[in-house]
Amino acid sequence: MNAVLERIIETGQVSDGTDSLPLSHPDFPHLPVAIDRAEGRLLQRIIADVKPRTSLEIGCAYGVSTLYICEALNALPHLARHIVLDPFQTTQWRRIGVKNVLDAGYGTLLDFREQRSEFGLPQLLQERVSIEFALVDGWHSFDQVLVEFYYLNRMLRVGGVIAFDDADRRPINRVIRHALNYPAYRVYGTERVESTRRTALGRLRRAVAAIPAVSPIIRPDVLHRDWDLGIFGSCVAIQKIGVDHRSSGWDCGF
């Protein structure tokens, strides 16, 4: 593991070069802002599998997820480019995320843009940028994440993977459910090692869902919970398995 990343994990702190700060939101001290080891391992497993030449990350903060990603990219047999969008890197995060990436020696991988995703993603699409991996971890409202997925889907190559952090939050969970209705997507995996499809509770829910008299009464999103879809976890990854050929009138509930 890179020395900078290892130090952050061991101490639970970051530094802007002068002050040391805990891995939490500056305005909400009890809210962590960094992925954990299991999530980091998932991101690195995806990169080792997909072997992206261009990856993209929405939200950087203190750069912990960026360090995990860049460490994996650096181990690939080819040169890679990691695009990061974070409009608050200077104003909120003291540029600590960028500093950590540079201190770790990954400056040649980094294409950092201090932009909001709703502006930066259309610009990248207009530049004809294609990606094989993306991490979504910015503003967590449903509409924001849905807009981000819309553009990422158009940029993502077949075989590529999009990972969503904080996927156990309802707004992000709903975007993932929507995306999995696309014929072009399947679940890649979560940070959890064991499949929750095999739990007794999951089997019970599927059994209840199969009762004809029950299904019309109880909402589908109550019957078919995350463990039924295989997306039970705080970091969920989906993979593009084909070209997106949906018609202009395509619609599907989620």
C-alpha cells in the first residue's frame, strides 16, 4: 500500500501541510468522508479486472478513494488517466485531496477539474472522452446522481463499471435501481464478500412477492429489497454489458 494512504488509514487523519484534521466533514464532525478498506478493495478489484485507460471520479474530498484508485491504476501495464471533478476542493477541503495524490507520487495520473459535475461531465462528453471506470461520490440528491449517471452512461465503454458510494442511502439506491432496469447493465458487485441473496430474510421476501394476492398490495420496492437485487452494501458497482439501445419512448418503473 502507498505510504500516504497507509498513514491516513492508520492515523485516521489528514494534513494540509500545517494542520492535522480528522477524516470527517469539517461542518459535521461525526460524519466520515472517506471510504473504508472494504470499499477501497472493491474499487481496486474493479480496476484490476477492467484495466481502464481512462477513469473518472466525482467528489474527491481528502482524496482517500482517489488514492485507492490511483494505486490500482499505477499497477496496470499501461498508462492511465484519472479525471476527478470536485468543485469544493479548495473552498471546503483545503486542497488536501489533491495534495495527498501528489504526495503519493500519482500526479502524472491525475486530471483534476474544480468543476461541478453537471458542467464538467457534458464538457467531457463534448471532448469525446470515453471511460472504463467511474466512481460516483459527490452531491447525494437523487436528481444530481441521476444526471451524473446519464452522462456517465454515454461516456462508459461496454465492459466498463460505475461504482456508487453511499449506495445504502435512498436517493442513490433509487438511481441504482433505475440503472439496473437498463438492458445494458448488470450488478458487478458490492464491498460485501458474501452474497445477501442467500439470507433467510431474502428468501422470505421473494416467497411473499410470489403470492399473487400480496404483490398488488405491497409496493415492489418493499418486496424486492436490495438483497434481492444483489446491491446490499454501501458501495455498489454496476457493469455495462452491451450498447445502450433503448428506444426514445423507453420507460420502466423502479
